[in-house]
Amino acid sequence: MNERRSNRRIRLLLGVFALVFAGTFARAVWLQGVQASTLEQMALRQHQATTEIPAGRGTIFDRTGEPLAIGEQATTIYADPRSVKQPRQVALVFGLSIGSNVSFYAFTTYMQKYLVASAGFAKGQASLICSAALIFYIVVQPVLGALSDKIGRKPLLYWTWIAGVIGTVPLFTAIGASHSMAGAFLLICAAYLIISGASATSAVVKAELFPAHVRALGVGLPYAVSQAIFGGTAESVALSFKAAGIEAAFFWYVAGCMAIALITTIFLPETRWPDRKRGR
């Protein structure tokens, strides 16, 4: 009885294999025989194309055979500012970027050098303090970003600029006078809590100012100009003031840049709720 069942299963399995083989063979005959010409033409269209390549300028040689002028292909990438029809929004992005770029570089990139050169910490200690504070900075970003979704973008921007204008000079002064790693860490965290109001929201605020078709250019152009003039030079400005013996002037410089961003925020529309009229 068991042998009969086993034989039936074997026959059934062989039948299934035979059907699969037959179907595969029939499909191969169909593709390789009936549709061979059509598929061949399709493959040629996918893998071959005719493109006209304009002739390059010939190389010009002098009488000794040395090349004088050589023609080379080059790709040029450019942005046309005339395609941005929102000068008010461009100005707002530029003003906000002055405060956010300078304050970010002052409290992050420059801070480690400041801890070593002014507060007297060893390089290893300064690296440890800044690394621990940056972890706090990373953690607080999504928290404040979520808060801006509830209460709007401008309250957090006002928090950053007002607290920054008032607190930048005292914070830098206190950090420079600190001789405790824990104390310096807490002071830097306080600074990061202040600038986080802008860093957690400024990117989305700037993007929300422009329609989608010019958003990248509308945000990127004024941001890049501001970054080149103010953000990228913040550390050099700080070291120049220090070399001149007026290091505290840099603290006021940072506070002044944040004051520019505060004034800009006054004219900034609340972008969290798109149904509100912007630019008024």
C-alpha cells in the first residue's frame, strides 16, 4: 500500500517536472524563434545610439612644434539670479544666514581653539568637552524642530537671536574664565541650546519662503554668499581680534551678527502655516 502511494507521488512529481520543462522549452522556442527579430531590434535600440559630436578646435603649434593653443571640452555650471523673482525673500535668507552662520562657527568650529588658547585647557580636554557638548546639540535638534511644528518657527528664532544678543558676550567670557571641564561643558551646552532655535528651524524656514521651482537657487545663492562673507571667515576674524589683543571684540561681533538676524526675523512671515499671507 505504501509502495503504491510512493509510486504515485514519484509519477506526479515527474509529471510536474515534465510540464515545467515543456513550458520552458515552449517559451524558449517562442523567444528565440518567433520573436527573435523583434527582440534583436529592441536590444540594438537599447545598447546603441548615434550621437553627433561636434569637432573640437584643432591644436595650434608654433614653429618648433610646441602647442600654443589647445582645445579641451569643459562643463560649465552656473546659476542665473534673474530666475529668482523674490528679492524680499532673498534678502531675508541673507540676513538670517548672517546670524546663524557666524554663531554656529563661533560656538562649534572656533570653540575648541578658544578652550585651548584662552581657557587654558589641554587639547585632549578641549576635544572631550566639545565632543560631549555636540552630542547634546545633536539630541536637542529634533526636539526643537518638533516644537516649531507646534508653536511656529518665529518663536524659536526670536529665542535664538534675543538670547544670543544678550548672552553671547557673558557666555564667551565665562567659558574663557572656566577652569573646570564640567563647568565649560555646561556653558557650551547653554550656548548650543540658544543657537539650536535657529539651527533646528532655519533650513525649513528658508525653504518655505520660496516656491518649489526656485527653492534651491533662492535659498542656496544668498546662503552661499553669506557663508562666504561671514560664516567662513568667523574663525579668522576671531583669531585676528585675539592677535590684536582685543579678543572680546569678537564676542561683540558675534552678538552683532545675531542682532542683524533678529531684525531680519521681525520682517519674516510665519512660514509654519502656509495659509497665512507671506511677506506681510
